[in-house]
Amino acid sequence: MTPRAPRRRTRFLRQSSRGPDRGARTGMHNDLSQGYFALFDLEPCFALAAERLDRAYRALATRVHPDRFAHRDDAARRQSLMLATHANEAYRTLKKPVLRARYLLGLRGVETADKTALLPREFLIEQMEWREALADAKDARDIVALERLNATVRHRSTSLHERLVQQLDREHDNPGAAETVHKLMFLEKLAAEIADSCAALEN
């Protein structure tokens, strides 16, 4: 008996020799149930190299772009659109550190809803002081004070990102990481308000 040739596989797309299911008709493997890291063949971790994510996303986006399936039947076009949408959502989530951390914690069964009760009192006091400084700078139309406050917030955010690497990837301290994520969520909101205030003064 002649030995069967090994079956050729690809990670994201495959030609199926079995049955008339949707994957066989479209020539695409249904990756909609895959987790975001698995979709891009990446190790689930917080310290994710941006260039690796970008390369993996571009490769997948090229393979499933709806334009490549414009000449195919309705099933193939729908499948490519769903896969492209799934890839875009996964990329947006993993690209942003806070969303990536929340997604990782979600995989571990840890809730990261925005609950101020989870934050330590000293952090909340610091937030109030920064918001008072923001209000004062806006009232005085002091762009220098706004830029100084922005630098302070950015520095704190960088420190918290570094802490998340330790908590999520090395220590596996999920409760501690959840608290750090909540802090970063607060800082992101504050940074956005500072940016809006700076833009308003510059205009």
C-alpha cells in the first residue's frame, strides 16, 4: 500500500478534504473560537513585543481580508468578514496594555470591573489632588502646569506597567495585578482629560 502523504496544514487557513462544511467550502478554518493570543500564535503574557503582534496581525489580516474573497460565494465572504472582524478586535485588545492586562486576567477568571472600592485610600487621595491640580491649571489657563501634571501621570503609568510585568508574568499575583489595572484605568481617564485641556488651550 502506498503511504498517504502527510496532510498539509496552516494555522489560520486550511483546505479541507473532508465534508461539505463551511470551512471546506470557504477554504478557511473557523478561528472565531480561538483566544486572542492563540489567534496570533503568541504566548499569553503581558510583556508582549509590539513588533511581533504587529507582524502576526498583518499576516492574518492579509489572509482573511474580504477583498481576497470578493469572487467567492456568500459563505466564503461572510466567513472572511467575521474572521477579519475577530482579528481586528483581538489586535486592538492586545495592542493596548490595560486591555491586554484585563484580557489576561479574564482568562484567569479575575474580574476587573471599574470598582473604586478595590483601590487603596492613599491612591484615591492622590487622584483627588491631581484632579484639583488639573482644575486649577484649567482655570488659570496654565499650559505649563498641565504639561507638568501630564509628565507626572505618564511617569506613574510607566511604573505601573512595569509592575504588571512582574505581577502577571513572573509572580502570577492576580489580585495584585487587578488592583494595578484599576489604578491604570484611573490614570488613563485623567491623562485623557489633561490632553483635552491642553488641546483646548492650544486652540
